[in-house]
Amino acid sequence: MTINEAQDEVIEEFSDFTDWMDKYQLLIDLGNEQQPLDERYKVESNLIDGCQSRVWLQADYHDGVIDFSAESDALIVKGIIALLIRVLSGHTPDEIIDADLYFIEKIGLREHLSPTRSNGLLAMIKQMRMYALAFKAKQSM
């Protein structure tokens, strides 16, 4: 599945709900469905700077693609990172770097987040792209 196909799937899923309380519940459910992050990855170096909540992000590179795993101590944030993983995980560094993450606007996520959560969302995206840049640089050596 391409990044855009995954985004379209997320948009479709969120379009079933008109009330933002239901959309928040969907985010919480998505976060709760996510596999817990292995304790060995819950280290300071995996914490994302710029998030009000604690968010650990692990990136593994194999067979030309990056697989992300993450966890947060905040329910909605855990759902947000679960969405980002669903869209970006399993793709090449170039695909991740070049991705236009239009689903965030289409589902209305950014406008329904507090300013600190919105900054956290941007920090998560930035960190995922930084991993992609690092793996791309490594691969071209």
C-alpha cells in the first residue's frame, strides 16, 4: 500500500464520524490497538523533543524500508503516533521524506489539537523524516 493509499484509508475511516468527540475516541482506540513498545526502546535517546507528552519513537531499517514503532504516555498522542506509523511505516526513506501528509488537514486533526499537541504532531513528523534522512545517508555511503 502506498503512503497516499494509507492516507486515503485514514480519511475514509475518520469521515464516518462528524462529532469530534467520536474522532478523539477513534484516535484513543487506534493508540490502544498499537503494540506496546519494547521496554529496551523506552530510552532518553528515543524521546521526541517538542512533545508535551512523552513519546518514544523507534525506527528500524531493513530491506530498504523503515519500520516505526512508538509509544506515548498520553492516550490521544498515542493515537496520533499510531496514525503516523500506519501511514509512513514500511516505506523507503525517499517515500517518507517526499510524502505530503495531507490526511492531517483532511481529517481536521491539526485544527482540533491544542497548540502544544499541534507542535508535538509536527515534532513527531520531523523526527520520522529525520530517521528517513539518516537511513538514506547511510544507504548512499
